[in-house]
Amino acid sequence: MLGDVHAEDQAVAAALELFRREAVEAVLCVGDFLDGPGDVVRTGELLRERGVEVVRGNHERWWQSDTMRDLPDATP
């Protein structure tokens, strides 16, 4: 399980590699992969490529409703 990823693509890549090596069958991202200092596009691609199920968190809801966009490192 991953949570509060906040676009930390390098950390996500490392975690997913560990899960792969440990033969983890399924991974769930419990929200908040948006709004962070890393590469949000790469983060999304990594999650999609590995078949990670993603639950929408408050940062995804804020992005969809165009609220809280003045946060530091907010995803455009």
C-alpha cells in the first residue's frame, strides 16, 4: 500500500521495485498522488504501468474542483 505520494516519483519507483522483488501481488495507492515537488506525470505513469489501483484523496478532489490550487507545489 502506498499513500500520500505527492508526486514523489523517485520514491514511488523505488517502492514499486521493492514490491516487484518481493512478489507483491497487488498494490493500492490510498490517495494524494498529486500536489508535490516531484514529477506528477511520471508518478501517474509508474502507477498505471504497474497496475496500481488508486483511490482519490483530498488532493485529487481539490484538483478536480479547482480548489486549494495555491498550495506549494500544486499540480496545475
